[in-house]
Amino acid sequence: MTQFMARFKQLRRYPSAVVGLVIIAGLAVLSVYTVVTIPYPEAIDYWRGNQDVTGNPKNAAPVWQNWLSRDDKPETIVLSSKDGDGTKSRETIDDNVEEVNMSFTFDYSFDDFPPEMILFLETEYDSKQPFVSMTWH
């Protein structure tokens, strides 16, 4: 133990070494904390960048890019019929066919076309899978 203390006293003479050891110790504590608190399947989702975890498109640039650019680049816009966004109408066409129309209106004040659009659908059906068609105006 006395040899360890002697080496530590030697190391204290070099502030950059002490700062480096503090950073390494902090990273070690953070890694142990992460392994203990995040369940393994959730950690795998974070690592792979699944859409359900991040909520942003995979190729989305960071928001701060608009602070450094003259162009107003598109940001992520999330619209959900579950949250009451848009209008919904239902029309029964046949005994087994029902048409549901959803319209979403939003302001798009960006200078560029969005690089990616994602549509998530949650459906409930008994025997026949739903058919979906989308129109962008």
C-alpha cells in the first residue's frame, strides 16, 4: 500500500495525468452505470439505432445545422392520428370494405425537400390485410 501511495504522490506532480485518470475513472463509472440500468434488449435497440428508440429518421441531420447555414433545412415533423392531428373520415363502401381518409395539414417553411419520409401504420383486421394508398399535395 505504501508503494501505491508513493506512486500516487509522484503522479500528482503531473496535472494532465491526474485529469486523464479522472476522465478514465468517470468513463468506467458511466459504463458500469449503463450496464446496470439499461436492459440488454433496449441497449441493443439504442446501439442499432432503431426508429422506435430514436424517434428520428436514420439519415436526419442534427437540428443545430440550421444555426450554421443560410438555408433553412427541414426538421423532423411528427404527425399522429392518435394525438388528434389531422381530420379523419370513414365511409362504408361494401360489407367488407371500409374507406378511411385522413388529412394532415401543416406548415412547411423549409428551403429544401425532406430527405426522408416515414409512414408508420398500426392496423387491426380479422382476415384481409388493409390496402393503403398515400397522396402528397
